[in-house]
Amino acid sequence: MSKLNQRNVKTEGSNAFTGIELKEAEDHAAGLTAVKVALGHVFKEMGVVRSFKTLSHMNQIDGFDCPGCAWPDPAKRSKLGEYCENGAKALSEEATNKEVDANFFKTYSIEEISSWTDYKIGKSGRLTQPMLLKPGSIYYEPISWEDAFKVVAEHLYELESPNEAIFYTSGRSSNEAAFLYGLFARAFGTNNMPDCSNMCHESSGVGLSETLGIGKGSVKLEDFDKAEVVMVIGQNPGTNHPRMLSALEKCKANGGHVVSVNPLAEAGLVRFKNPQEVSGIIGNGHKLADYHLQVRINQDVALLKLIQIRLTKLDAIDQSVFDHQFIEKYTEGYEAVLAELETHSEAELLDLCGVDNNAIDSVVKLLAKSDKIIICWAMGLTQHKNGVENIKECVNLLLLKGSLGKEGAGTCPVRGHSNVQGDRTVGIMHYISKSLNNAIRTTFGFNPPEVMGYDVVKGIQAMYNKEAKIFLALGGNFVSAASDTEYTAQAMQNCDLTVQISTKLNRSHCITGKTALILPTLGRSDQDFSGGKQRHFTVENSMGVVHQSKGFLHPISEDIKSEPDIIGGIADAYFKGNHAVDWKSISTDYELLRDKMAQILKGFEDVNTKSKGRGYYLPNNVRDLDFSHLPNKKAQFTVTKLPIHDLKTDEFLLMSIRSHDQFNTTIYGLNDRYRGVHNERRVLFMNETDMVKYDYKKFDVVNLMSNYKGKERKVFQFLVIPYNIPAGNLAAYYPETNPLIPIDEYAIKSNTPISKSVKVTVEKSITL
Ligand code: SF4
């Protein structure tokens, strides 16, 4: 990495191998091992008594929301605990006893910290006081909160235009914090509000909005009990949303079927050993996926078209396979979709998707006789150039079957971070919402900007080109999360000021602007007191339920502030009391803040009352079959195209994946237990026929290269391991593989980086 600002910081720590042990991939998820691993993590970081006390409050009605994924909580909460292995790991990271304080930063320079692996950096502990990195310095030093707010305000004053500042949000933020942050960005004068959903589910938002009129899913948790078929496409719930397995188990117990569509046969969809049941602890648990359609990377559209062609043929025989009444009443574009399907041969689509023909036939028969179908998906569909069309093809299938707006049916984009959906609902967006702006104008009396802002990709490009000079991050680890790591790092270093509002140390605290601030904030599990009164905040889960979350633990330091207090402090320092908004009051009094949100946000009327207890569902037009704001007031079928990759003979398609010991960019450990990989992250999953074809042996050391528009990007030192993955496809973990993904390769319309279908070549490494 180039020396910039006299700082020799690294985008990656040591790539030395850590001692791989390869075992058989597991054929089930959870069970006793998961309990042991989860408790091992929390005991190590939090101690035994503190662990049990805290876990008993996680995801409970009066407790705090899990800082992990956004899977919803059931109506009745288990007394044994309402969390999964990875939820416990997420808690252990947040509630660790380890502190990163002024002494830590005196001892370690950012050059040294950046040479550590992400795993080691993350394990350093919780940030405990505000820290400042001065221009040219490589050591953070303490700063008071007041002075920190002044540093931000002074840098904001120096900008020539408000659009030179970027306000990034991660999915950890509460609704209150995100709303306040968005309000401040607008009051400051910009819509530069990229957020982490730009990198994950933006394709879902765009695809669903254009076809169904809402960028969110339509199912409720109870729908899984009634579904006849649940299709899980491009998603690995065993690792990323483990409590979803209980919902699938219930679906099966009620006679439903589960179909998995994925290039990898993930353990979580094979069999589930529910740790809350005796059969899950000492028995074999329950089989989940009835069919696994092992699709080639990014050939989901080919598979879905093939399924629809076969369904069309069956429908031609008895006209009951499709829901013609539903199609007639609620949709448009049916004929065009059917006409386009006729242009494809089954053989062509079968060849493209690479799925077993008999398995497809079985699934087609199942779908033909079912009308309560749920389609779930995650990054396996969204992070491709055709990410938006992938979603639209899923919608096509649901529209044909009339599987919307009724029990047991609908769309289910599963969100990976606990409040990523809520952030958008409360106004974190880079585009203009006229209704939101009007409401802000009426309620607060200032005019929000009407110029489109930057999303993640455009924001990075603006910083790289020095058109943006200040980067504020409300949570997250931006450098490690974004694509094209070297480019992103350069972009950050081009800034005059970078500000990270964070709970824990991460790489983005090392790769900074000329001046940098770390502003430590409370986590989900922390108590949040003001004026002797405990405050709570709200979040929205993956199914549109807004509910309260109240911390339990005494914060690790007295010098940590809540996110709203920090935002309010910055806003107050910037406006100095000369603004229509009373920033101090609304950032301190969350009830007052929610009252303001209730005046502005659709669905937030009376949120202070309704969010208590189990919370409440936000309005959802698909549940009501109300498509009145779509063209011709109809849900839209879409004619999609098959993706084209034009691979050269030695090129593969690589998908970046999480290990089981990982949550987004947070690395909990070095194991990927379900896939049989232990104590190593630098692995490359490769089909055995490809290994023979290209003469690779197990544990050969290789480098990976991508070459887009003549620019070569390279990552080094990966161990080849044979794996059940389609020929021509590869998988490896991120963030290690993020440097391969060009900044300007992203999904059409959503700008989501193509993290799941990167063209790469492989070369043997000459170093060990
Ligand atoms: S499923 Fe998600 S929300 Fe639930 S405990 Fe696990 S990580 Fe947390």
C-alpha cells in the first residue's frame, strides 16, 4: 500500500497460513456443538456469570435486540434463550471485557495495528474514549468530546459545498440514531448518505420496488408455518441467519417442503439439530431441504426460466398450475414473459444452470401443486451484475403462482445486519424522497437538499477523485466491507477528515484521512442512561416489525456516548444553536425524537407506544395486494435476460463468502466448521475435476487475479481445497478477496458490487 499522509498502513494483515486442518464437511447445523462453541466464545470474552445474565436478555421482549442479523423474533420467546451460535458470538464481540484505551493507542501505532489480521484487530476489544489522529501522526491521542465535536464542525465549515461530505451508515444503528443522522446530513445540505445496504440488498430494494411497489419482503414469520414450499436461493441460513432454521423446521413439521438453490450444499439446509429440542441434542435432528438444486454461480435466472417453462407446459394441460385469476386481476406483463420464455430451449437453460434434470422436475411438480410459496434469498442473488433481474425473476415465479398477499406465501429477502432495513425506513438514502422532504419541511422548518447524493460506489469514487473530503461513518468497517480494497483505501486517505463512530477497533480506524477521529459509542447490549433515566431505542427486523431494544450491561467506560448523543453533539457544535432544529433536546430525549419521527415517517404514528412489547408491523402494500402506485396499478412481470460472462478458457467465476466464524467483516474465529475447514481463512474452494484439469493438488498455494478493463488485481497465498462446488466456479472468503472486485463493476440499477461473480484466473504461487 502506498505511503500517504506519511503513513505506511496496510489494507491486509499477514497472509501467513495459520495451520489448516481439513475435515469432512458437516451434514447438519447447530446441535450440541453449536451450544458449546457459542458458550465458549461468550465465556472467554465476558466471563461465565456475566454471559448467562446477558444472554437471558437477548431478543427477549424487554431485553436488547441481537447485534447480529435481522431475523425476527417469535411471538413466544423461549426461556432457554432466544439466540443462535452466531448471535452469541456477536454479543461476545460487543460485550467483551477487553478495552482499547489511550494506553493501547500509545503502545500501538496505526501502522502496526494495520499489519495485524482483521481477526487480531477485532479481538483487541471495545473502544473506551474519543481519540484523535493528527495530520502526519501514526498514533491516536485522547481528545475530549467537546473538542472532538469542534474538530468535525470546523472541517465541515471549511468545505466549499455540503456535497463534499459523506455520511455513511451501517446496519447496527438504531432507528433513532439513523433518523437523527439523516436529519443532520439534510440540515447540513447533502443527500450523500451511502449505507451498507448499497453493498448487499440494494438489488432487492430496486427489484422489489419496481415490480411490487415496496423494497422490502412481504412475509411474516408465521407464514413459514403455513407455506407449502419455501425456496431458499443464494442464502446460507445455517451461518448467516441461524434462527431461520427453526422456521424451516416448523414449515416441514407442518407438511411443507424446502428447496435449496445454491452452488454449495450448505450444512444448515441439509439437516438441523435444534438445540432447544432433545432430538436436536442427542438425536439426528430434522432434514430440511427436500431438494438441493446445485446451480452454477449466477445461473439462477436460467434455472428459474427453465422451471417456469416446465410449469407453463403443465398449465397448458389443466390451467390450474398458474393462478390465472390473480394474474388477471393484479398483474401486467404476463404475455410478454411467456413469449420470452418461448425463445429459450430447455436444453440451453439446463446446460447453463448445470442442475440435475430429475431434481428440477421434482421441484416443478412440487411447485405445480402448491400455491403457498415463499422465496427467500440473500447475497447469492443480489451481488451480481444482473442482481436486480435475479430478484425480478423470483417475483415472476411468485406472480405466476399467485403466491403473494396471502398466508404462507411471499417474498423474503433476508437481511444480514440487525437494523439495515430500519435505516432505510427512517430516511438513510442517497436519493430524494419528496414526501420525506415535505414532511421534514413542515415539521422542522428547513428545506432539505433536492440533489441526488452518493451511494457507496459513487461515494468512494468521489473521495478517490477528491470531490468529497470528509467521511463520517455511523458504525461499520467501511474499508474492509467495500469492494476494490486498494482503491477504497486510497479514497479514504484522500480525505481531509474521517470520523468513525464505533464500538470496536477495526481496520477502518487505521486507513484514514489526514485527520481522523474515533468516537466510541454504546452497543446494543449496553445500558443507555441520560439524566438518571434509562433510554431505549427501536429497530426494524427483516419482516418489517418495529420494536424496542433496551440494553442490559453497564457500559465498559463512562466516556462512551450513545449514537444520538454523538450526532446531537456534532450538530450542536456545527449549528451553535442557530438552526430550526433543537439538536440538543431531540438527541437527548428519545421519546421526543420518536414523536418527531412519528410526524414525519409513514408507519411511525404513535411509535412510542406501539413499539413496546412485541412491536408492530409497518405498512406493506404487498400484504394488502395494493399495487395502486405502480404502472396501471398492477404488479409487474419482467422480461429478464440471461447473464453473459464470456469466460476465457482459464477463467473461473469466484464468489466471495463468509466463513462460519464470521459476521460481515467481523472475524470471530478461524474455523468454518460446517464446510470442514479449521484454523485457516486463506482457502480456495475448488471442484475436484478442475483440480485435475489444471493440475492442482490439495493445499497447493495459489494467487488469484482479476482483470477488468485491462487492470490486473491480485490477492496472494490461498490453499486450494477440493470441494463440492460446480466446475468452473470457485469460492473464497471476504474481505480477503475484496481487492479483486473492481469499483466500477456493480449491479445494473442498484450499484451493488459484483462480489458473488468475479471473473478470476488462478496461478500457482512460488512462495510458501
Ligand atoms: S438468527 Fe440472527 S438475530 Fe437471531 S440470534 Fe442469530 S444472529 Fe442474532
